[in-house]
Amino acid sequence: VFKNHGTAAGATLAHPHSQIIATTVTPRTVALELSSCRDHHHVKERCLICDIIKQELADRDRIISADDRFVAFCPYASRFPFEAFIAPRYHQHDYALAADNDLRGLAAIIKDVLTRLNRALDDPPYNLLLHSAPNVRVEPRRTHYWDTIQFDFHWHLELLPRITRVAGFEWGTGFYINPTPPEDAARFLRKV
């Protein structure tokens, strides 16, 4: 599930809309994220994203907004200026299993972050991406395909403002040049 807002973010229609695309394979980027979470859990016996959230809440330097259910922060080593990571504060692997009350809380924090971003950056183009557990109940499937996902993965949203251009260096290396440290971006957004 994703949303493209503004032509610089790939939106081809003028009205607000989101899209959902299903694939028969796990995309490479998603598979790498799932594998990293599984590997971390295998070593630490804890969810990687839960560990990141705990660290961010302890440090508070990159927090944009937080309540009792959700947290939004500018990730360490953000790829884009003002990039935001929004996630449930407590472990949940599958967005589809979220309770209605949680979804209302999610809507509130998304609105808060987008309002801050719109005021701070004059309605910038952005991509909003949902990362949730893949459907592991599909048949046929590979043996042991993400069998531990309910323990090692944590659903989340990534908000990627498109205020800088991805150019040759980024496309060629997979490394991103971000001129705005996430601590500065979060501080700025908290003040808005």
C-alpha cells in the first residue's frame, strides 16, 4: 500500500488517492527488510523495530510526535530530508490485525506529522509507504516461509518527502545523500 502525493513523488492523478499492489513474489527491498528483522530476532531474541523504537524514545532527539499507541521519528541515517518513520509503540506484525482504536490513533499521528510537514515545507510532494507482514497463509508456499514473522517483524509506515532529487550517486550505489541531519529535521518539525 502506498500513496504518492505530488508529481515529484510520482502522482499521476490530481486528486488524493492511495494504491495497493499485490505481487506473487516478495519484492527484493521488502525481503531484505524482513530478513534483517528475522536475523536480528535470531541473535537478540527481540524485534529489531521494537529495539529501534525503544532507543528513539529513550534518546528523544529524532522524535517528531508520540502518544501512548504510536511514535513518529526521523530515522537515524534518513535517506531524505524530513523522512519519517511511524509505527505502533508496541509489537504488532500485521497491519491487517490492528484494532479499530489503533487505526484511529494511527490516523491521528499521520495527520499530526503531515500537518507539521505541510506547514514547515509548504505542502511538499511525498511518498507514504505501508510495510506490513506478507500474507503467509497463501497456498502453495515455500516451506518455512516467514514462519516466525509474528515475532520478528513490526509493521510501520515510511513517509518520504521528495524535496531533494535522487541522482546518479544514489541510483548507482544505493547510498543516499541527505543534507538535513534527522535530529535537525525532527527538532524543526516539533517546533511547527
